[in-house]
Amino acid sequence: MKEILFAAITVTVMALAGCGSSNSSNPDTGSSNVSCSDKGSCPNDTVPTASAITTCQNSLAGACASEYQAMMNCAKSNEKCDSSGNMDLAATEAACPTEFSNVVSCCMATPTACQ
């Protein structure tokens, strides 16, 4: 089960490589939340696919929405690029251990929220 959750989060964060800031405000920090459809900051990041956007939007509408949004915001703020100019998923995840852990914990507690 944990491997499935990590795979789902990995797919989501890879889609996140195409994320930037939206206009919605983050009540915790006053900063903008990351949108599911925005492009990332690495030079070769691509715009997320329709499927990735739908997956992201479903996650933001689920029971783990606040954890998921916090993970997205942290990943965007700490996005690391690899030598090919794409998001370095491992380095980005390493920069946000609490946020990624919170998503995994929430998904483990509420598996239907992260499918």
C-alpha cells in the first residue's frame, strides 16, 4: 500500500514540475497557492497534461487537500532542477520532507482520498 501511495505522489509531483503560482491566496502564509495547471520554474519543465491536471484537482478536492496543497507549495518554493533542466524529484522531495510525509500519512489514514 505504501508503495502505491509513493507512486501516486511521485506521479503527482512530476506533474507538479509544470506548476507555478496561481492567484489563490494561502491563508497560512498569505502567499499564492500553486495551481494544478501552471508551468514550473526549471527551464525544461512542461505544461502539465490534462490527465495530470485532473489528478491534481481531484487531490485538492479530497480529504487530504490541505496536506496536498502544502506539499505542492513547498515543492514549488523549493523546486530543484536536474542537469537536463527538468525538476529533480528526489532533490525537491528532500527539501520538503514534512510536507511529503504529511501527504503520505493522510493518505494512509484515508486511502480513498488519494486514489
